[in-house]
Amino acid sequence: MLAPTDAGLADEVVLELTLDYRKSRIFNPATRRNDEVRLRGYSGPAMDPEAPYVAPTIESRPGDTVRLILDNKLPNDPLCNNWDRDVNLPHCFNTTNMHSHGLWVNPAGNGDNVLLSIAPGVRFEYEYNIPPDHPAGTFWYHPHRHGSTALQVGSGMAGAWIIRGHRQPTRDRTGDIDVLLKATAEQGFEERIMVFQQIPYACPAENKPDMWDCQSGETGTIESYDQFGPDTWPDSGRYTSVNGRVTPVFESLQTGDIQRWRMIHAGVRDTIRLQVVKRASGAPALGDAERLGPDEYTGQYCTRETVPFHVIAADGLTTARAVSTRDVVLQPGYRWDGLFSFLEPGTYCIIDAAMPGGGTVNHQSRSRQLLGFVHVTGEAREEANTDAYLGAQLALAAEANITDPEIRARVAAEVSELSLASFVPHRDLSKLPKEGIGHQELTFYIDTSSEPTLFMIDGKPYDPNRIDRTLELGAIDDWTLTSDFVSHPFHIHVNPFQVLEIRDPFGKDVSKTDAVDDCCNGTDENGNRIVDPQFRGMSGIWKDTLMTKNVSASDVDKSLLRTPDDPVPTRYTMKVRTHYTRYLGEFVLHCHILDHEDQGMMQNVAIVLPDGRGGMSAPHH
């Protein structure tokens, strides 16, 4: 873990990462053995030698300078030398760069510049100047070299980046949630960083029917985009890793303790619906359950009794309220911060729960999968109302941690009702008058009839020499996001956005707190409409990545059509609002299914100055 040396002042954080092939093992729960693998990965003084396929955590504060030195020692790149083919064919697997996902920093020069290429043999120093007013929160970093992004991120080249804040709320400015969640006599408010990844290593060989079957003596690799696609992750039999480990056990939790989980989807090819459920009393450990694979173990011993928790941040940005829930859906690029408290001792299963196909990256419905375990010790607690318990504990934390007596009383009253209004980092744009607000539209589409398949935004595949959108510094725009074929997580660099509304194909807003998204997800075995929980309560929150949903016509409730002959609508409409502040320069937006991005589902964006005559300055590209 890389962190500042002084907790009170702006500082400089230096991290050196060497990129090369690394040999290690990844546990395969299906076979109960460790598979030998050889993947591209980082090494450095902060690396965990037991978990080599996840990058170290960076910790910094508003006002810090972070210097990330990237030393590419991978072998010469035959797929990159004199590349004269389509830029949207995967290539340059040994050429890399770095992206600080979600950070509000300069996208140009040696800042968060994803248009750079760091070739084998090149050593390069990034400089991230974190502004003094940067929100505290949960972010992450990963390679972003077009043509090899999915292959490198899918190899585990990603890590958490935590911005820790110390700003107290005042009469005219909100503060950092970190101030509230400091340890007190009642609560330690310990935290757990969870980096979720899908690493699709395979053992391909000539005439071998199943490349996912890695036998003893074979070495798993990731060298082909045949290992990325809508069927590959479900077919692989692999399991999502957490902090570089498969089916880990998390210890050191006491009943009644409130723990902050920073959950980061740093993978490429799965949708995670995270739940925590009780494990059956008397259940054996996973490794001791004879003849039971992890799926059978989950079905037999992981109950359906979910544990409630409270969401306090989305994509690193504190929400207006601590919202009680029993699950969160993580699409690639998403982050959720949750406050967890367990009232009974025992072992709990962390589950990737069932999801309807239209709401997932792979566009396939699936059953539960095991992610790991939580072991809780202590005496059973009698608190029946988790909202009241959390509110009371947060009020005590406000009394202990907020320094100004007047502000202390205000915050204590707010948080006792689970309001986090004094810690929201961005102003509410949703109440602004429409006058002066611009509009952008974006549509994802995959043309499967072409050869090769075309991955497009607004009808065009990516062109590195084309500026697709020129936007004015200081402007506020409403964006309408849609997909005309399957679902895609939209991600834009530099400036986050506020969700205004999300409407299903029949026009119902499914982003409200009490919304039920059940029109278009098919039916269960009893004929009941399946509910997709992922958009519930999203209205008003700030994010930098948002799933843009499109469903199969066969899953749509035909009774909602005006006449049986009407065309079946399948497209959701996402409306968000954003403000382009501080930073000029060129960056990108794209689908965060990263093999889609590598194959053309990306656009170049330029933020420019107004020209003083009612227009915009021309971008320089």
C-alpha cells in the first residue's frame, strides 16, 4: 500500500511499478487445486507476493502529487511493430499506459493521458496532481492502451486508489465522509477494500476441445481475445477473485462493529450482484465439503437469508443518504461503499447472486456463485432495527469527530436520520433551470452482420484521428444514453455525472427509491416477472460509469404493448447531467466492457475554452 507520510499536510506519493510476465498460481475451486499461470503483471516494493495479479493500493489526499513510475519490461511487441491494420483489431499486447479511473485530474501531458503508448523497454513517470477540493472516495487505476486494455486488465493489472479526506463540514461547505467515520470509543469503523476481478486464463493447445481445461503440467495464459466475449466467462468455469484471491475468508469482524466495505469492480467480463447471506449452522468449510464443488456447496450451505447493509457512496462519491439494501449490482468500473454490521456470530457467504440477462455484461441470466466468506465472532446482538442502530452510532461519531459545536449538533441530527447531506461532494444539478443547459446524445451498437463485427458509438467505430465531441469548459449538458443492441456500461473520463432518470422501454422511471424494474427481464419458473434491482434509487446520485440497458424482445412483457402488433421495445433511456469544470484537453468515453472498447466502442472528447464570441475554440488534435 502506498500512502502519504504525513496525515495532516499535502504530500508527494511515489509508486514504482515494473510490468513483466509473472509466474504464479490461481486457485481453481472447481478442481480444488492451484492452476499454474503465467500472466502479465506488476511487481514492486508494495506488492503482495501471495496475490500477484492485483496492483497495490494507492492512498493519497486532496492536494497531493502522486508520481507513478511505470517501467515496461515486457518483451518486444510483435503485434505492435509497424501495425498497419485496423486500429480496432486487438493488438499491442505488450504496450501499455495508465488510467486513474474516476479521478478528477488533468487528462493531458503526463497526467491521466490514456492516449499515450508506453512500449516495451520504456520507463515513464506519470504525475497526478490531485486538486485540493477533490472528493474523498474509492477510485481505481488500470491500463488503457487501446487494443490491449481488456487483455491487460483481465490479467489482473488493476488496483484500488483511495482518496482520503480530512475536511470538516462548515457552514458553507460540505466535508469528507472520512471525518465522520473515524474511530471512536464506540466504533472502530474499520474498512475493507475489495477489488473484484475476472481473470480468464486458459490452456489452449492444438486439437484440444476445451481451452479452459488446464491439466497438471499446463500453464494458463491470456494471449488471445478468444478469451473475451459474451460466452467466455460463463464457459470458463473460473471464479471472480477478491484482492487477488479466489473464495477468500475475511476474518476479524466482531458483532455490532460497523465496517466500511470499499467494493471495486476491476474486472472485464461479469456483472456482480453482491449479497451477504448466512451460512447454514454446522456447515463444513469449503475445502472440507467432500464431493461438493463450490456451486453445489453454495446451494447446500449458503442460505437465502440476506444481511442488510447501508450504501454510502457510488463510484467514490458520497450519496445524500445512507440507504438500506440487501444487495448492490457492480458492473465493470463501478464502485460502491457500504456500511456492514453483523448482529450474530458465525460464518457468512459473500454471494454473486442471480441476475436477469438483460442487466448483465454477458447478456445471460445466471444463478448464484460464491465469492468468499466472512467470519464474525462475538455475542449475538439484540438490535432489531438496523436503520436506528446505524443512525445512533453515526450520531455518536459526529459528537466525537466534528470539531465545531454548531456544526456538530447539525451533523449529529442529520446522520441520526441517515442523512449524509453535510458530506455530499457535488452540488445538486438536477434542480437547475433548463435554460442554458446543452444536450448530448449517445447510442451504443454492435453490427454483428459485418465482418469483422463492428463495435460502434453513434454509428461509427473509434478513429484515433477524429474528435467526436467538442465541449465547452464551464458548460452544463444533459446526456441521453441508449443502446440499440445488448447492454453496455457507459464511462466518461475526468468529470462525473448526476443521474436524472432511467426509463424502461415503456417509459416508467426505474431509478426512483421505490421503483420496480420488472417489465423486461423475463419470468421465473413460477411465471412471475423477474425484477432487476440495479437502477433502484439511482436518481440523483453521482457516478462516472452507468449501465446502458437493452433487453431481449422475448423477455419483454407483451401485455404492456398497446396492441399485439406493436413492435416490441427493448431500449432503456438513461438521462444524466454533467458540468465540465477546470480541465481542458482530450480524453475518451467508452463502453467499459473493455474488449468492446478495444474493438471500437470509444470516442475522443475535447474540452475547449469559449471563444468569447458565443462559440468555442477549435480543438487541437
